[in-house]
Amino acid sequence: MTNGLTVLENHSKGTVTVEQVSYYRAHNLAFVQAVVVPIRGYAMGFSLSWPPDKATIKQPGVQWTKRVPPNGAEIPPDSSNNGFRNLVIATRPTAHKGTAAGVEIRYREDGQQYILRTHTRFVFVVAHTAYKC
């Protein structure tokens, strides 16, 4: 699955460098991989596949071809909409129900390290559908 709800914004005067991303307080949820994607406007949202489906990648403002790994990704100071980045995470539940309290982002700006924890709780439920013929 694709989790593309987290938007990275930089309202400081210097460039922010992402050092590490993960889920925190995660249960039965695997953080498979992630990318940082420049966007203008809208976050990519959820998709049931990884990589995200073509309709998601081709949304106006999504610059999927410019995606980079999160570790080392730079977020420039944002004086307009051009500096936004979407943290897009490949996620795999390891049981019927997987949860996380949010996303943890470790980053550095002007030599100082910071930790950002989002408060968006994630709950992934794997549903199995049985069809009768």
C-alpha cells in the first residue's frame, strides 16, 4: 500500500535535511520503503499499490520523476508553494490489522537535529472477500 498523506514543509530560513523516517508505536505494520516527492498543491494520498497507480502519480503538481530517498532529502526554505515535499511510504500490514501512532521524521537544520512526530494515526485492515459461484 502507499501512504502519501505526510507533507513536508520548511518554514525556517535554512535548508532542512531529512535524516530518517519511520512509523512510531507501530504494531503489525512494516515500513517497507519511502520516497520524498516534490509537489505543488495536493499530497498523493493513499493507494492500494506500490508504486502508486498511474492516476495518483500523474495528479497535477506531483513530480514523481524527481522523487528521492528520504535519508538525505533536502527541503528548501518555503516562501511559496514550490518547496513542499510529499513523504510517500510503502506500507505492508503483517497481520489482519496494522496500526501506527504516526510518522516520525528526524531532520537537521543549521547544525541542529530535530524530531517531528505527526499525530495522524494509521489503521490498516486487510479484508478478504469470499465469492461464491
